[in-house]
Amino acid sequence: VDTHVSKHLFEECMQRYLAGKTRILATHQLQYVKNVDTIILIQQGKVTVFSHFQDLLNQRPEYAELLAAESESSDDSSLEKSSMKRQFSTSSTRSRTPEASSGGTDDEEEDEQSQKLNDGLEGTSRGVVKGPIFVKYFQTGANLCLALVLLLLFVCTQFMASLNDYFVPILVSVEEMRHYYITEAKLNNTNDTSTENLDVSSMYNYIYVYTAIVVGLFCIAITRSLTFYKVCILCSQKLHDMAFSALIRTSMRFFDTNPSGRILNRFSKDMGAIDELLPKAILDAGQICMLMVGSLTVSCVVNPLFLIPIVFLGAVFYWIRKVFLKTSKNIKRMEGM
């Protein structure tokens, strides 16, 4: 684990939560040896037991030199951090203007930077995820022509689905009318085979049209999904290549100021979310938006009075969405730290 995480585990878990219990810590980090009760040293196949930390320093002076070197490096890092604090404080004081002090953006940025310098923890973004972020995501792996084709496939899929919903009542009403005419003819004791054959032929035509709509819906939907996931794969590959290229070209100071676990987390958890979770989430969101537009259109065409409850329900669900996203985004951002 990272340095901050290991320190937190040792202080809060082993020394505080597990206080009074027998604890065994296998580590190569000498800074934790100062706070243990008994030290067991394994070196070149031999096991040596020391009753306390001072006993280790007396019998093994080389470890005292290592601890002194670690103390000097920690002092240097503390001096560097305090120098960064003074430099940041000076630059922020110089950059303060009446226009900037009237808003809250600079104060939030200073608070974030001060927090980063104080505890070294990773900062999180704030606010909503704006639309240009998704546009830039698709621009990494798709051109304008491919994006228009993908949008057209989404629209055509929803058009076929809405057409299917609109055509089913027509098919049912035609079958009911045909059944009514046949029943009426039997009650009147008539035997008009030409009318019956005409009704059957007309019914078959409706069935053929409905079958064509369903087959077309499946074909377009499958094509849309394959094209969409192909674009997402290209975007993910491009983003990974861009991130890796930027990482290998950065300066060594970046690796000194950022723990290795945090860097690996960007390439494991974050890229895993981009590869697995993001395409499914975008596809579901696109389908839901198109389905909502199609359902509203069909409902308004069938009965315009449906607009009255739709407006009320839309306001309620918009408020629920706003509350949910505000909580969900903060939780997800904390998970990504």
C-alpha cells in the first residue's frame, strides 16, 4: 500500500483498534520498529530476537545509520513541503485581485491546494460532469462521420421501436374487426367466402408488415450496439495510449510527489471503469433518452391529454435525479481516490 495508507493502518488499526492484542507485523519499513514491543530480525537464515528498539540499535549499529538516513530524508521532504507552502502562499497573495476575491472559485482552489500540501492526499473534482467531457471522449476514437452514423443508428432504432408500439394496436384492431365480421356472417347464416378470403389476405399483409418491423428493429439494434462498442473500444485504447505516453514522458518530480499506488490506480481501476462500466452506462443512457422521446411522441399522438401528467411526473423525476446524482457522484469520486 501507499505510505499514507500504511501509516494510517499502523496507527489506527494496529496501535489503536487492536491495542491489547497480540499483533505480528512483517515489514521492511524501519520507521515502525520504534513503536513495537519485541523485534524479531531474520537475516541470512538466522533469527535474532531483540527485547526493544534500543537493544536493536546497540547490537546492530548499521540499522541506526539507516534510521538516521531516513530521518534526514524525511526532514528534507518536510523542508521542501514547507518551501512549497511559502511559495504557494506568496503566489496566491500576489494573484489576488478585487475581481477574484469577489467570487468563491479562488478560495476553493486555495483550500484544495493547501490541503494537498498539508496531507498529501489526492484532490477530487467538484460540480457536474459537463457534456464536453463526453464529446472529448468520443473525439479520441471516432471522427465526425462515424459519430453521425452512430447517432443515426440510435434514432433509427428508436423509430422502429416506436413504430412497433404504434402498429401493434392497429394489428389488434384489424384482427378484432375480422373476427367481428366472421361472427356476424355466421349469425346471419351467410356463406360469403370471397369476403372471408379478402379479410384473411388483408390480415396476412398486416402480419408481414409487423414481421418486417420486428426484424428491422433487431437488425438495426444489433448494428447500433456493435458500432457503439467498437467506437468505445477505439476510445479506450486511445485514452490508454495517451495516458501511458504522458506518463513515460513526465519528469521524475511527478513520481516523487505522487505515490505509486495512485498512479497504478489510474491505469487499473479508472481504465477498467472506462473499458467496462462507461460504455454500458452511456448505451443505457442513450437508450433511455431515446425511449423517453419515443414514448412521449407516441403518447401525444394517441392522446394529447397525456401531456398534463407527463409534465408533473417529469418535474418530480428531475428532482429525484438531481438529488441522486449529487450523492452518487461524490461517492464515486471518493472511491477513485
